[in-house]
Amino acid sequence: MPTDPVLVVHGGAWAMPDDMVDAHIRGVTNALATGWRVLDRGGSALDAVEEAVVIMEDDETFDAGRGSFLNRDGKVQLDALIMDGATLRAGGVGCVEHLRNPVRAARKILSESPHVYFVGEGAEKLAAEHGLPLCKNEDLVIPREVARLREYQAEAAQHGNDLFAPTISHDTVGAVALDRNGNIAAATSTGGTLNKAPGRLGDSSLIGCGCYADNLSAAVSTTGWGEPIMKLVLAKWTADRISAGNLPEWAAQEAMNHLKQRVNGHGGIIVLNPQGHFGVAHNTPRMAWAYKTVQKQEAGIAREA
Ligand code: GLY
């Protein structure tokens, strides 16, 4: 019997300023609509999460694709991962500088390559060989982010700055989906943290850290300060709670408690199991999220964690 599809997306957990709230809600709602069209016509969870994430990479509101936070050198450097819960196939790219849609390159790796992970020029070469267009890094940089980096660096030079305070920008986008065949998938894409060191890789593109999917447990996408998330392998940690018999609502909240208590981390998470139960949680001031089931659709940004 066909399963009712479910799609959950997030647009990053951080102290997003008031004037960016509406754009975030619009953006996650657009991503939801695009991913849902795939599921609604019987498409795969894998295609749905890819298409939903592409919409957010293309939207300058988010820290993914064009408009991402800049690294210390003023460049955009992107990471992404996509994973198929039915087969455990995955594709990841790290530190790419010339791709508008790193999740598309990640999907090519998943579908066309025996490998799981490519970084830098090698990832871009593979993407180009599979027909994805390359762009200049300047094409990914927008004035808002140039100003944000300048302000951050000026402030840090004067007073020092806690790079990982929850008020500092470290956003990310992601999606988890359940399709009519009962398969789940997850994808995560990011520009990483503001003022990051060139070559620094975050959690988002690492299997089990920023993203995970297994039909035997759950599909998970995380957002937030990547280093603590990596240390806990948080997406897999959460999926393991689901295979132990817990519900995603509980596991999502428990993951945030674990992140805070164990490594003083902050961020957000979306979790979906193959039965269609899902959880959304964060311990940052705000996180953009949206979900759709056959019965209901909602989008929001919590004001308080
Ligand atoms: N979670 C995004 C990053 O730390 O790179």
C-alpha cells in the first residue's frame, strides 16, 4: 500500500535578525512547495530533498549557494550532502567555490560515482564532467554578506569576538522526505560559518554529522555551529535513538539537549522516520522550518528556543 508522503525543511538555526524573518519563512515555504510537487506526483524522497534544497540554495536569504556567509578571505566556500535511506548511498562535496548548487553535485556523486565524497577542485571537476555549470566565486558573493563580514571583522579586531556565540551567523539549509514507496532521504547544504578559515569543513557535508538517512531509522538534517555537531556525530546519534524505538519529536529535542549539555553546542535539527512521524527542535533564538503532510502544512520561526 502506498505511504502518505511527508516533507520537512529547515532554513538554518541562528539569531536571525527581525528584518530577515519574513524572507526566511517565504524561502522555506517555496522550498516546501517544490519538494512537495515531486512527492505528490510519486517522485522519490531523494529527488524531493534535492529539489527543495536547490530552491534554498538559489534564494539569497539563506546561507547556502549564492548569498552565503563569507569566509575570512571574503570568499564563498560551500559544503553539501545528500543521502538515500533505501540504499545508504550518499554524495557529499566540501569546500567548493564555483558551484551555485552544491547539492546537485552531491547528487551526481551519489548517482554516478562509486565514491561518496569529493572536495574542492576535484568536486568541481566531477560536477562539470556531469554537465553542471561552474561559476566565478564572485557570482556567489552578495553586498549584504560583504558588509556583514566587514562589520564582524572590524568588531573582532576591536573587542575580540566569540566566533561560535549563538548570535553569530551560522546558518544552513536542509530537507528530509518520505515518499509514496516508504523510502526516506535527507539533504543538507551550507556556506558554513561567517569568517571561517579557508578550507574549514563543517558538519553539513559529513555523513552522520549534518545529514543522515536510513530506512531502518530516520532521515535527519542538522544546522548550527558545526564543530560541536561533528564531535557528537549528531545526525547518526539521533537516528540511533529512533532505531532504539523513540519517536522523532522526542529524539529531536533530546539531540538538542545532548548538544548543549555535552559540548555546549547550539543549532537545530529536523528528523523524520519511515512511518511519517517527524520532529523539529533547536536551541538557538530562531530557526526557519516548514513541513507538509497530506493533511497539513505549516511554516514558522520560533522566537524563543
Ligand atoms: N552547520 C554549518 C557549519 O558549521 O558549517
